[in-house]
Amino acid sequence: MAVSFLCYGISSFNSLHHAMSKALKLSILAFVIVLLGIMLSHGVVVPRFVWEPKLNSVRNQYPDQRIDVKRVVLALSLKPQLIISEIEIDDPTRKENLQLALIRLGMNAFESIKQGRIQVESLSVKGLAVQAEKEADCTQINLDCTPVLPVALAARAWQSTQVANPGFFTPNLNLKKLELEQAQFTVRNTAAQQEINGKIEQLKFQLGSNSTENQFNLGWRLGIKTPQENNQLYLAMNAQTEAGAMREIILKKLKIDLDGQWNGFPWTGSAEQDFLALRILQANNGEGAPFIKLNGDNLRTYIRRDDLPETHQAAFSAQQFEGGLPAQDWSMNKAEWTYTHEDAQAWTFNMNYTASESLLELQPETIQGSEGIPAEAQVRELNCEAGETKIREDKPYWAWQEGWFRVLNDHPAENSSLVLCPIQTGIP
């Protein structure tokens, strides 16, 4: 009897111990799964040996540049995120340096599996700082005083997505959210004591299912310092965003405000646009560099220079337009240009600009309700050289000079940032 009771007790203890051991193992397993889920959702550091071969491949493509990345973090969920931090690209040949605190790529796991290709839906860039040294005259904004590395980095990222046979890990850019914080651009001409400084205080773009949150906001400051001047401008933009049928981004109720001190004068300006559509295309029938295609309705702009006792004002509007940036063709229908300087004048016209030839063609147009005079049919060339034989001697030059629009009988003797020259084209 005693032996039987002892055997029963031992058997019960073993069963209890086995049950407790199994429960403990399940608890530990559950704890590990939860802990792993928390770690993955909040991000884990990816070992350097995993991603460094890809970094070395990029370095080999650009041997003249120093390219460094400190850390890569991966967060897994239904909205996985890849965070690349402390990026630096130094180009001694161009005398440019680019630093990034971090780039965050947000992906859609469900759509990626459905499409068979990683779908990148959000991009955040923080702590962007660009330093460049130039030898060009940087008293005005021009391409020779523009940092190349940010554009080159964006082009590389774009080209990496454009492959003939994309696989699952080839990203497809389908951005619905874009954020840029603390972006600073500095270009110096040390010998001439010139400095261009640009700062993007905020750039936020969101495009989703909730129309109340679909907004575009931009705050941007620009300054140019020289021994003679200290020019400053501030630009603010905001609009409602919407997705178009042709994978385009639509901005509605776009508003732009500008103010600052430039060339010794205080300036204010504004612009409004009912509808503006943007789409990324590629030049040369899809084989060249990417550019932004734009088309819009009902553009209205106004600019004013206050230099008392005189006040200079100009306004431009267009009912429809389309074109592309950078350096693409443009066309505008039912446009009107009004300005005051020596005399107030207003013209209405249609316009076509051929980028490859830098030619601007104007045709007369009548706009109902406008007091503007239909412009004379003419062709003009941007920034022509003085003394060219194809210049029309019976027509004036249009120039931006001394901080305002000028109508001149001869080619400008002084420097002008923009000159529209009358060209002989067989028009009587």
C-alpha cells in the first residue's frame, strides 16, 4: 500500500514537472517571439558585412569620390522601414561635400508581395548639408553656382530603379509621403568673397486616402552675400494634393508667397494656381535623363518692387500651359503680361518655347474681358550675343537689368541676367 502510494506520488510529481517545464518553455518561446517582434518593428542594426558589398560596388563605380555610410537599420512590420544613417559623399574634383544624417525608406509589404517588387511609398531625409566651392561669378543664381552632388545622388537613386528585368528587391518608387528636414546648401567663391546659402526649413508632401491630410508645404530661404550686397529671399508654398489617373501628382489651390531684400530693393510677390499636374518622365523617348513634366490651368502671378517714391509692379497670367524642367519645351495659351516702369503696358499672346534652340515664339491672342493689346507676332532668342546678323534692328530688346524689366533699343551694354533678343525669321 505504501509502495503504491509512493509510486503514485512520484508519477504525479513527474507529470506536474513535465507540465511546468512545457509551460515554461512555451512562455519563454512566446517571450522571445514578442521580444523579437518588438525589436524588428522598432528596428535592428543590420550587420555591416551584409550591406557593405553593395556599398563597395557603388564606390567602385565612382572611384574619384569618397562614399561612407555608418549604419543601416531595418524595421519589419506591414510597413517595413530601411534607415541609412550618417552618409557622406566627398568629391575633391568638383570641390563638393554632401552629408546626410539619415534617409528613411518606407515600404508597403502587402503591395510588394502583390506586385512582386518592393514598393517604396515614403521617403524622409534629415540633416542634409551640402558644401561646394565654385570659381564662377555667384552674385546671381545660375547653374554654374549650383551644387551637383544632390542632383547626382537623386539621379543615381532613380537609375537604380530603372532596370530591364526588375526582381523583387528592385525598388519601385510610388511615393505617397515625402519629408525633408534641416536641409542646408552653401556655395562659396572664396576668391571673390561670394556665398550663396539656401535653407529648406520644411518640405512636406503627403498623398493618401484621407483627403484632409493630403497637403504640400514648403518653406525655403535663400541668401547671397558679396562684399557689396546681402540679398535675402523667403518663399512659402502650400497646396492640396491628389493622385492623377496617369500616375501624376496634382496640386490644387496652389499658393506661393515671396518677400525679401534683393539688389538693394524690398520685394514682394505672390502666385496662385487652380490646377497643376506633375509627372516624372525621361528625355530621348524614355532613354535619357529624368525630368518633370508640368501642365496647369489658371496661373496668376504678381511681383512688386518698392523703391519709393516709385513702385514697380508686374503681373503675368496664363489660362493653360505645359512644359518640363529642367530645359524642356514650353507652351502657353491665352497669356497676359502687364508691367509698369516708364509706362504701363499690357499684352495678350500665345507662346511656344523651343529649349534646344533657346527660341521664344509669340503669337497674338485676344482674351475676353482683358484690356491688354494682342502682342505682335515675333520670335526672340534667350541671351543672344551682341552683333549677330540675325538680330532685327527695328525691334527692342527685353532685358532684366538693374533689378527690373527694361525695354532697350540696343543690346544691353551692362550685365543682364536675362535678355530676350528680337530675331529675323522671315516675319515682315
